Amino acid sequence: MAGDVARPDITDVGGFRGPRSWWRVLRIVLLVSWVSWAALSWWSAPREASVVQARSDLSSGRMVSYEWAGGWASTGRWGWTDGRAPRFSGRSGPLFLWRTGDWRVHYTEFDRGSTGPVSPGSFDATRYSGPQAAAFDEVLLSANLQPRWPGVGAPPPVRTLPVLLLLSFLTVLVLGPDPARGTRWFWFWVLTGVPFGLGLIWWLARERPWYPADHRPPDASGRDQRERWYIGLLIGIASSIAVSGLLYGLRHVLGTWYVPQGAGT
């Protein structure tokens, strides 16, 4: 209508003028947050070591916290540190995890491969999984180690960044501009289904308000041509299988230092 004042279109990110510039800032913040989370979670993922290294880190003062566990349990979540977690059995061992001052986490198993009977009374079977675990626990107690951090869980940024990323994603997805390439439910399943949060990168690169995507026009029957929720769900399932196989192969080629045990195990 004549006389109407044109308002800036916050959904058109092609220009990013005036009030639309904050979308660009938020996009950079989300990308930097994802990169930080990916790097920190890879760095702090548990990596297998030897009993000798555990003793060395303890005697040299590099061990700053530790935890006993009965083994590993799958968490069903993706991430270098979230793919599996220690399973506590009420006894010390056979799994021993410790953190060094540089936020690296190591683990080893005591009494692995030990054979032959154990003399009665040599260790309390209700407290320890075996004689090696009992002996090392005595060394720990005599060292009077004062943990600087409780346990060997993921560093605080690794725990909080995924929550902040998810909340930011949901806020923009629900309250922001209507997506042009896929429906809101499509992008929801892509983000939650594609491993390691890579769906977030796809969303930041190809969808509004981050990318000047044009709405797909309806077809002749008026049907919405955007990708629907079931496509996003199938993409999540397929990518999970593909990434699991890729990690399995890379782990055997490069070793667990470069591709730590976690997701896809």
C-alpha cells in the first residue's frame, strides 16, 4: 500500500545490513563453539595406556585425579567422550582411569590375562577385582594423592558447549525465519541424528538465516517441496552407520591415539 514504510527483512541474509548483522555474529559464535567442543572432546577422550605409565604418572605427580571402574558401558550418544562411559561395579578394578594436568585421560586394566589361583587372604575380593588392582590401590593410598578435580569426567566446556549449541539451534529454528530448504522437523532430525554435531555445520552452511536460500515453490498440486522430517531421520540413520564404519577403519589404520575409542565402538 502507498505510504507504508518498508521494514528491513531480517529473514533475507543476503545483505546483512543494520539489525540483520547480528545473525552473522551468531553464526560465527556457533561455528567457533562447535570447533572448540570438537577439539576439546578429542583431546580429553580416554586413551589406553599401560600399567607402567600409570605408575610413572603417579610417582611423577602428573596424575591429578583417578577413578576405578568395572569396565565400559555404552551411552548410546555420539562424541569422543560420550560414546562410552565407565561402568561402576562397587569394586576397584579392573579398569583404572586417570587424568593428567593437561586434561588428557588415560586408562588401563589390571589383572588382565593373569592366570592361576590366588592365595586366600591376599586381597579382599569384595573390594578389588584382583591382586594387581589391590596392590596398586595401596600405592595410591600411600601416595596420598589429593585430586584437583573430581573423577575423570569430561572438562566443563565439553559438557556445557553441546547444551548451549542445542539450545541456540532450537531457539533459532523455532523463533527464527522459516527454513527454505527443509522443514523445521527435517533440520531437527538432521542435527540430532548426524554424528558429532555435523548436522549443525550443514545447517549453518545451507539454511536460513545463515545462508541466502530461496524458498522452494510448491509443486503443481500445492505440495511443500522442502525436505520433510522423514528425510532428515533417514539422513541421521544413514550417516550414523557410515561414520561408525569410517571410524572403525580409521582406528585400525591410524590407531586409537588419533581415533580414540568412543563413538562407533
